[in-house]
Amino acid sequence: MRTRVYAILGAMAIVVALTQTSFAADQGRKRLGVFKDWRAYTLTTGDNTVCYAISVPKKMAPKTVVRKGKRVKVSRGDVYITVTHRPATKTSNEVNVVIGYTFRKNSQVSYTIDGRRHRLFTMDDGAWAYDSKSDKAIVRAMERGKALVVTGTSEHGTTTTDTYSLAGFTAAHNAIDKACNVK
């Protein structure tokens, strides 16, 4: 579990790098292509190259919730999923879901691909598989699947469900495999 925590910290650094908007941050990022509902990129900083496929949900629910007797809009930040290769750390196929809010402490995420469920653990606004074997199984399911549904609960108790299309995932995954020389 300790190595998984280190991997998470590395993934969190990638998230920071992915969301940087400065010119300097964009200099190291290269788009490999747009593949239907997925995009593939490399991000190079110094001697390290990271390859990732990324997508955003096609559908997000709920749009509103009732709090203190009033209907309010659900407020979320960036919501996306990535599959990442980091050759420098010998990490491949790491699945990361960013939900746009802080998860309820010690909660899990339900990650369903065409009716088959996986569980991810949460930290802050991200969710990850428990180990690399689970990551690989999830990626294999994503390659064969049509839709992916992520269900999680915020620290305020709001349960959200995000639906992602898997159209183009296999092509995006192939592009990052090639760019980072992952077999």
C-alpha cells in the first residue's frame, strides 16, 4: 500500500501539471491525437516523459440537490479520467478519476464498465485502483467496453454519477503505449 501512496502522490503531481495553464507548462505537452471521446498526450519535464489518455463525462448527475430545504446547483470543479504511463517510475496503465469535489473520508468509488463493477479508493478529489493488477484489469475492460460509470460521494454526502464514453479509448491507449514504449 505504501508504494501505491507514492504512486498517488506522483499522479497528483501530474494532475497539477495537467491543469497548469502557463506557457511554460504547455511547452512540454504534446497532443498525440483526438480519438472520438478521448485525447492522448505526452508531457515532458526534464528527462521524464509521461503519456496519458484523458476524457470527460458525457453525463453528470445530479445537477441539483436539496440542502437546508432549498434546491441548489451541485458545484464541482474539473471532472475527468486519465490512464497514465510513467516510464521513469515503471508505472503503466494507472487509472485516475478526478471527481471535482473532495470525497467523503475513507469512501470508495464504484467504477462500472458495461455492468461489471470495480472499486477504487479515494484521496482528496481523486480515486485510484488498489494495485497495478487492478489497473490492468480496468484498462482491459475499458478497451472492450462501451461506457464507464463512476459513482462517488462527496464530503457533504452528495452522491454523484458520471457517465463516460469509451469510444476511442483503445486508439488513445494505443497512442500512449507507442509514445511511452509500453507493451
